[in-house]
Amino acid sequence: MARYLSTVLAAASVCSARDIVFPPVSGIQHPLGGDYKAFEYEQEDISTAIYNGLMTYSNLPYVHCLANTTIESSEVEKYDIAILGAPFDTGVTARPGARFGPQGIRQGSRRISPEFSWNVYTGKNAFTQGLKAVDCGDAPLTVLDNTIALRQLDKAHRVVSSRKSSNATYSVPRIITLGGDHTTTLSALRSTYDHWGPVSVIHFDSHLDTWDPSVLGGGLSHYAGVNHGTFLHLAHEEGLLLNSSIHAGIRAPVSNPKYDLRNDKACGFHIIRARDIDRQGTQGVIEQLQKRTQGTKVYISVDIDVLDPAYAPATGTAEVGGWTTRELLTILDGLSGIEVIGADVVEVAPIYDNPGETTVLAAAEVVHSLVQLMADMPVKALHD
Ligand SMILES: [Mn+2]
């Protein structure tokens, strides 16, 4: 016992009781030098690491983009690509939960860091191509009134897109919204209209989302007609869209094939169905999307339910028979060169995810591909 105690006391005399002291490894210089037990805090770098600090998308710097909401104010740090959360899920027709989507997607992105992001397929790092990407946090939206919440989101988009850009050549920062249910895309399109006029939408989704409000919800009240299945119809009515838009991954049933599909066409859309990929391959899908939107500015909206529930179970209105995560990422990366003026990933409802975080990991990587598309092709605004 005495011998044991003296050993313990000897150990305690060279390091504090709870330090973990590793024996020297042959041939390896200990970072603290020969006398590695003489611990000097000055030598420890605590300036940067992933998994530290408050969580932002891909460990990007946080900027309080909504500070001092005088629109002309330019006092916040400049940026070119803004990640903006839209915690709103009271426009859904099935399972709620997407209000926690923004934090879910950030959680899924925590292993991505700007300095460790060279893509083995593209050979590029979206974060080091000259445009500054930041996380603006979430738009503060009331959970008790949809009309007010969407007006708050309209305003948040207007403020964030009106800040000074970091890159002198392109004056308008572009926004990638983390949804939120799909209704939130309407605010984003109102904002892109202000800077770029009407745009094409590439809409990845299992559902059409162009439903006439008189068919979906509007029969009940005007208020109920503004929801995650009608926002593209409303965007068309407001004149925000060009007639060169296209859906990709459609497979959910429609209520009336004649009316719904004719109405969809009238809203300016073509349709690529989910199973079309079996015949065309990813390359065929890429070519259709490019051809349809050629020569126009493009907004890309990704409803995570475009993926099969095997790849994205955590969503409100899951539809089986969808695309794989790899197929979607291949298609997105294949769109490099398109002028993307805004984008979003919506309908991520983390409560339905699994311990492996399948959905939020996929959503985070989809956002990464969207950042890459923006970095590849900076776009001038109408007044530039
Ligand atoms: Mn949708």
C-alpha cells in the first residue's frame, strides 16, 4: 500500500491530477518538447477548430445580417452568399416539424468546414473561389400567424439581399434559404424579383406545388390558400416567374389530371418525373434542365422530399420511389454554369430523422452544392 501511494504521489508531483500523460513514442517529437510534462498553455492553439462555437452552416462565419433593419444600412460585415434560416411550418398539409429544419441542416453540416472542402469530383472548393459566404442565422418569424410570418420573411429577404456585397463586381448578395416548409420559397422569389426580375425555377420535388388555391386550401379561406402546395401558383400570379420553369423528380398523385396538369403548364412548368431518370440517366436530366432554362436567371428550390424516403425520411410529405442522394448531387453539380440567383432547401423536419442523421446530412450536402453553383457563376443584378 505504501509503495502504491508513493507511486501515485510521484505521478502527482509532475503533472496535475487529471492531466492525461502519454508515454513518449519512439521517433516522434512530442509537441511540447522533451519535457512534455511541463505543460505550457501558451503553446495550445484555441483559435480555430470545427465543432466549436455556436453552430453555423458549414462552420461559416456568423453575421447578424438583420441587425439595424434600416434597409440602406451598410454597417454589417459584407458578404456575397448568405445562408438564411426560415423556421416556418404552419403552411403544411401533412406532418409538421420543418420549423426546426434550419438548425437540423446546420447540425448535418457540422463536419463541413470552408478550409477542408475540396470536392473530389469537381476539384473545387466553393468557399475559396472569391465569394464570401456567411450564415445570417434565422429570420425571426411569428409562429402564430402565417400572414404576418410570411411578411416578416419577405422583409428579412429584402434586408439581407440589400446589404453591401463583399465582391465589388457583383452588388447584390444571393441568399440560400434553409426551410421551413415550401411556402417560404414565395418570399424568396418576391425578393429575387426585385433584383433580377422574373426568373425560371428549377423545382426539385415529388409534388407539383402549383396547385390552384381554389383546389388546395383556398376553398376554406383566402388565408388557407397560401400554403406549401400553392406557392408556385401564387408566384406565377404575382408575375415572379418566367414560362421556362421546370419540375424534377415528380411522382406524387394529382387530384385531377386534366385540370392540375393544365394549370401546372399555365404556371410555366415542364415536368421531369422521378422514373424518367431510369431511361435518361442523370446526364439526360441535367441536359433537360439546362435546355429548359437556357439564357435565363434561375432560382433552384430543393424540396428534400425529391429524395426517396430511404435517403430522406425526415420530411413532412414523404413519397416513395424517389431519387438517391447521389443522383441528386450529380444532377446539381452538373448544372454548373447556370446563373443561379437564389436557392433553398426546404421541408426538412428533423424530428423524423434517424440516429444516423440521414436526412440532415443529405440536406447539408445539397446546400453545399448550391453554394458551389453560386460560386461558379457570379451574377450581376439588373441595376449593376
Ligand atoms: Mn414542395
